[in-house]
Amino acid sequence: METGEREDELVIRRVLGERLKVLAIIRSIVPRDDLAEDIFQDLCVLVLQKRHELPEDRFLPGWLRTAGRQLALNAVRKHANRVAQLGDQVHLLMDPHWQQFDGASTSALSGALEECVRQLSPKARDILRQRYTDGVGYAELARRLGKPVGNLYVTLSRIHKKLAECILWRIALEGGGRD
């Protein structure tokens, strides 16, 4: 393997190490998982094109978040998607909170998520499974649960908040989940 190919591989490994975190930001902007994956692939291409201009390792997660956010916003504009999305100001406010995970390993975050999901009630786990694993839409899930859609949003919001608090607690307990 040539030196240039090795450098490309190392850069892509660094990007893939941040994949779940960057996808979470992209997914908060675009309405579909497949579109978020496409945007992440575009980000990988952009990284290879700009590999000699990239910031040093400790600044790379922030650069990836910003570039991923911009690519996602461009995709929304390009596809004229008029879905409800968080505004730029909200993402700017969220960025300092994302920074606390910059050094956290993906495996630590995934492990914390798995443990926190296990701690949820069976009903909450079922709602998450139907929504995110089975891909059931909000209207259909609300119908299945016999709830108005607005109540389902509130329920999911509470579940997400509980998971976020649990994950933050677990990562802090494990010393930040650093590799």
C-alpha cells in the first residue's frame, strides 16, 4: 500500500470513529435515515478532497459536525424539503454540548446507550423498538398505542431525555469514555 493510500485510510478511520455522532447531527436536520447516510458519504468524500486542509485531530470532531450540518442543510434546501427542523441557532447552541463527546469512544457511547435502554420500562423499550428499529411512523405508532400523535411526541421526548441523562451519567462515571 502506498503512502497516499495509507494516509487516506487513516483519515477515513478518524472520520468513521465519529460516524455515530455526526450522523446524529445530520439526522436532526434531515427527515430520513437513507438521506442522512448519503450525506455522511458525501462528507467522507469531502474529507478526502480536503485531507491536507483538515484541522489537527483534536479539532476534527468540530469540523466534521460543522461540515455535516452544512451538507445536511444544503440537502434540505436542494430537495425543497419543508419539514420541521431545528434552526441554525439551535444547532449553534447545541455545539458546546456535542463537544463533551468529542473524545468519547463510540463503543463507550453505544455501551452506555444499550445499558440505559435496558433500564427503561418494557413499554418505553417497545415504543423505541417500534419507532427506530421497525421504522414505524409517528401517526401509525400513535394509532397502535391508542394515543394522539401529540402525546406520542411528548412520550418520546421524555424517553429521549431520560436516555440522555442516563448516558451522560454513565459516561461521566466511566471517566468520559475516552479510549
